Amino acid sequence: MRRVPNRAALGAAAAALAIFAVTVTYAGAPRAAKPTVALPVTTTPPRATTTTARRHGPITIAVVGDSIAGTIVWGLDEIMKGTQNHLVSTAYPACGVASGAVIDPKGKVYPWSPTCAKNVPKVHEEMIAQWHPDVVFWSSSWEVSNRLDLRTHTVLRWGTAAAERALLASIDAAARRLTAGGAHLVLLTVAPPGPNAAQPAGDPGLAEVQYNALLRRYAAAHAGNISVLDIMPFVCPGGPPCPANVRGVNLRPDSIHYTHETAPIVARWLLPRLLAAAPGRP
């Protein structure tokens, strides 16, 4: 199970705020504000029509994921200003894409997690139907957790066969929703936390290594419209434990999130790879 500092604080904020809006950012818009931290109330729209049209004009990139994805959005928005490409974000702190009902270190379900599990799919369906993205970029780390099967009320411990089956089923369901309009789905691997007060030497990253391998297996089985992008060589060269400074820069000062200053550094590495993944691009 992943050990991440300050997750409870993030989740408490998400549960406390009653803001219901999808965060949408366009290239060329003013600097993105911190992502909205509560899920929108939505109605389920008609499903997008699948298309195989080859695109040679502006590209629309949709970002899905948690608070890490939200900080990456700051960087993408910054470097996409003045271009013809578009950026749409439905990233919400404390809400994974396919994490289900996540269990805290004391064995209790985080109070906001079932709401995330219920509402995130609706948000994604609405985004796909409205914006028809060419590329969907998935950055989500809450999947590296123990979870509760809400149907059977069984605790699924990270690393067990039952937990892996449940996670793969959730990933598959989310991937099908996100590619329903013909988008290419890019799965970002998860980097372990860097050095922090709880782990001054950094996290050994055993759970993240296992999760990233699972992402690769899933993408390999769906290579026509899903691929994996490995963040590890950029953020954690040499493998875990990750260093605090990479090429002289502390990319993740709190050990997991990027900042308004460091997110553009990551985005400059990321954006060309996302654009290249668009259907019809060489």
C-alpha cells in the first residue's frame, strides 16, 4: 500500500467544499487556478459517438486524475498558451480514476472516496461527450491503495490477487469510457514519493513498481488505442528511492506534487509526447 503524506488533509478539503464545477482550461487562457477540489453534480449525457477520423488540425488533450494531475495541468496550461491546441481538465484532489473506495491506514474508508467512485465516471462521460478529446492523459495514484468492495463489503488488500482483479476491472471500465469517442489514452506511471519527514531517504516504491507493471500489461493488451508513458526516468532517474533534486531542481517540494514553478518543467517534457499520441499523428 502506498504511503503518501498529507492525503488525509487533501481529502478533508475535498469533502468539506461544496463546489460543483468541472475545471476546464484552454490553451491561451489565464494561468490555471488550483483545481476545483470537489466533484460536480452531473447528469449522464448521451455517450460520444466513436470516430476513427484522422486529425491533422488542433489537438484537444483531456486530463483525468487526482491532485498530482491537477498540478501537471498548471504546467500544461502555461506552455500551451498561444497555441491552437486545447486543454480540458477533470482532475480532482483525493479522487482516483479507478481507485474505487479507498481505505485509510486505520482500515476505514475515506469518507469522500465512495462519492468519488460514484461521480468520477459521470464526469468523464460528460467530458468525453462535450469535448471529444483526441488524447486523454491519465495521471492517478490513489489506485495504489487498499480498497473496499462496495458490493460485498470485502477489504481488498493491495498486492493480493483479488485486489489486482478488482483494480484491473476498474481500469478497464474507466479506459472504455475515456476512449469511447475515439481518443488515445495515455497512462502515466506513478513515481514513488520523494524524501519527506516520514521517510527521509524516500519511499522504496515497491507498490508503485507493481502498479506500473500492471499498467504496462493492460496497455500492451490494448495497444491500438492505449499506451503507457513512463515518468520515472524524468522524475526518478535511477529508480526508487527518488531523489529530492533532479538536475538541480526540487520538482516535488512536498514529495509528491509539482508546483506552479516546477509543473512547466514537467509539461515541456510531457506535451510533445501527448501530441504525438493523437490519432492520425505520425
